[in-house]
Amino acid sequence: MEINGKIIQLLEKQTGQGKNGVWEKQDYILETEGQYPKKVCFNLWGDKINQFGIKVGDQLTVSFDIESREYNGRWYTDVRAWAVKKLGATAPASNGAPVEDLEFNPFTEGGDPFAAENTSGGDDLPF
């Protein structure tokens, strides 16, 4: 699933010790846009916290999974993000140039494909 919105709050990072070692979790509050904005709390675990570098005010598309589990007769729901894309940012290409600069433009690469062969100032139409 995916959701778009703006980060309005970062909650305190949580850490603990589990059977597999130390773990850390960061919760974020995202507010959707529209006539009736919704607030959604999602979380990132481990290395993904630093990988995405989310800050208050960032516009994001968050890909996530929802999971519910029962503990002592109560149900808990987790919205766990697995991918985050910052909106408005261009991804760097292999040579470091922005993606938008790499789009094909026939008028700059190879000239105008519709230009007439006759450049004497006459009619440009081929018919």
C-alpha cells in the first residue's frame, strides 16, 4: 500500500534488547492532503531510520504493510514502512545529472526532424 503526505511530527526513537540483539524503532506522523486530511502514524525499524533521513516538513510517498496482532486479549496494529520516496526530489542518474536533464529532446539532439530541406526562406511545408 502507499500513502502521500507531509511529515508533521517525529516521535522519540525507541530502542530495546531482544533475543536477536539490540533493536531500534522510529515513529512518524504523516498528514494526508485533501478536504479531510488524515493523520497516520507509521514506523521504520533498524537501518531504514537513517537510510531515509526523514525530517518534519518532508513531502513523502510511503510504501507500507499493515499488520495486526493480539496480546493479552487486546489487538495492536502496526503500519510498518518498507520504502519512502521524497516528493519533489529528482533521483540522481549514474553520471550525477538530474533525471529531467536526461530526457530525449529531438530539437536539441539531431536537430528539428520537421525542418524543410529547403533553407532558402521559402515555404517550410513539404506539400
